[in-house]
Amino acid sequence: MKNLFARFLKDESGATAIEYGLIAALISVGIIAGATSLGGSINSTFNKLGTKMNGAAPS
């Protein structure tokens, strides 16, 4: 039993999976933040373009 417990404490494969999970979570948070910021900027640009197109006279 003591040997099994010692082997469990030395096993780091679960720690590696947790680290990869944390890295993936941080990357996804960064992507979401960037997409939110970029989405607002693109929305503003399209609104300006739409306003200019509505004000243009047909030729």
C-alpha cells in the first residue's frame, strides 16, 4: 500500500493534462477578447459605411 501511494505521488501525467487544459483555456480567453474587440470595430466601420451608402444619391 505504501508503494502504491508513493507511485501515485510521483505520477505527473495528470498534472501535464491539467497544464494543457489551462493553456487551452487561456488561449481561448485571449481569442474571445480579441474577437470581441475586433467585432466592435468592424461593426462601427460597417455602420459608418451603411450611413454613407444611405445618404448617397442614385446615379
